Amino acid sequence: MKKLMTKRARILCCAWLLVIFCAGAVFAGAKKQVNHETRTITDQLGRTVSVPADVTSVVVLQHQTLNIIVQLNAVDKVSGILSSWKRQLGPNYARLAPSLANLPMPGDLSEVNIESLLAIQPQAVFVTNYAPPEMIEQIENAGLPVIAISLREDAESERAKINPVMEDEETAYNNGLKTGIRLIGEVLNRRKEAEELINYTFEHREIVDSRIKDIAPGQRIRTYMANPDLNTYGSGKYTGLMMIHAGAMNVAASTIEGAKQVSMEQVLAWNPDVIFVQERYPDVVTEINSSPAWTGINAVKNGRVYLMPEYAKAWGYPQPEAIAIGELWMAKKLYPERFADIDMQKEANDYYERFYHTTYQGY
């Protein structure tokens, strides 16, 4: 009888083990199936792209997209970045996302090393809208989804251009930025964070709009954006639109489309009252203030040559902080009496604490 019970116990034990094994196999198969689920998104070139349902590893070959990913608190999903990221984002950017300094760099804005890219094993690759078609094709042929980001809403024929023709710059940049942020948030499962960033950005733009709306176009301050080697921005670039929102009259807007080099004679003829220089070009401020060629210009004579802070990212493409607090800083420089109550350190800290999880140290 005892032997019978022992045999029966062994049979029951084996049966339970078989049940557990089968259940485990079913669970593992289900898990494997979930991991292979995909979803379809449309990038800003209008391309239909299939990406994994749960994206945990991406390579980012565009600095604007990288900056937005950091603000969506998704930098942990970045496994590789563009080689020029320090030059594009500025030497101090690493403090906002220290992990970037240790990441591999398998390519840049217009090129990619496929072997290095595949070694990272990302689930998707972000590129700029003007990345060469052969570069996009090369990555796709390697079996990786490619998502192009422009931060603009362009006509189909203009989507792949760095300097597109836009019938309505305001709409193209506003809608394009919102679409771009939502697209990045969708791919990285940061939808809530994307909406918070969009809402904060455009609600804060209204602070400036409400205070300068009564300034007639002819009364707005004549302003020039000085880049190295006498390059500047005219119409068709976000930087020009940023100046408009801040209440400036961009002296180059009626002459130049996009970003172009001009002559010193042209700058003298424009004779701007204020000159702005992007934060990444501090040597340009020194050159303007010390060169005899610039001494006759009103902005130099009156000490109104300003190096823009880090958050006023005038890259020719809109960035959330440039709209939310960069335009406010610019408007305060142009019309200090209208913004006397605005503490830019406080405004910058509020933004940086919300989206970069640190205080702003550079103002």
C-alpha cells in the first residue's frame, strides 16, 4: 500500500511538472510574440515606417531630435548618437545628459557607418529630413526602421530640403514642431511628456505676443543675426521667425532666403540697431566689438551686441525652449521697459527643472 501511494505521488508530481512546463512554454511564446509586435507611424518625409511596439534602443543622427529626446526624459533609450553632437548642441550640453558622452557615434547628419550602426543593434534610427536618400536606403536595407524628423510641415516637394519654400512660415514651423515632438514621443512611448512639452512651449509664447502686439511693423527694432564669416538668416528659417515673435525687424528678411553669407557692405547698409549672436559662436561677439569694420554700426556704438543664452537655440529649426523662453529673452533685450518684471533666471530655472531636471546655470 505504501509503495502504491509513493508511485501515485510520483505520477502526480510528474503531471504537475508537465503542466508547469507547458504553461511556461505558452507564456514564453506569448512574450516572444509581444516583443515582435509592430506599429506603423508616418515620419516627416511622409514615409510609412513600421517600428517595434516597445522601442527601448534608438540611434539618433540629428541633434534637434536628440535635444527633444532629452527633454522627453527618454535619454535612457538612446544607444548611439551623431558624431557632431557636441559641436551642434554646444560644449556645455553634456551636463544635461551625461550619459551621451559614453555613447558610440556611428554616423552624422549626412553619413552612416553601417557596420558600426549594426554593432549597436538599435530598434530604430532617427535622421534629419535632408539626410541623403542613399543613406536612408542603406540603413533600411540593413533591416532597421528609419524615422526622418524635420520639425516643419512642408509641401511634399519641399520635405527633403534644408531650405524649403514655405507659403506660410508660421504654420509650417508651429505645426511641424508639434508634429515632430508627438512623433518622437510616439516612437519612444513618451506621449504624455510630449503633450506637456508642447503645451508649456506655446502657452509661454503668448507672454511675449501679448506685450508686443501693439508695436507696428515700422516701429520694430532693426535687428541682425550675426553668424561666423558674415553668414546670417533671412526668411524661410525659424531664426527669422523667432525674431519676428520677439518684436524684431530682421534686416535680412527681405533680401535673403534661408541661411547665406553676405558682404560687410551689405551689413553696413542695413545698419542694425541690435545684433544677436548664437551662444555657440562667442568669438563672433569679440570680433564685432573689436573690429574697426563694425564700429560705425548703431548696435556696436550703443553697446547692443548680445550673445544669446543656451536656451535661445537659434538653429534655423524651432526648439521648444527657444519658443518658450528664448523668444522671451530676446524680447526683453529689445524692449526692456516692456519686460521689466520678467526675471529670466527664474524663467530659465522653471523650464530647466521641468524638462532637463536641473537648474539653469548659464544666465
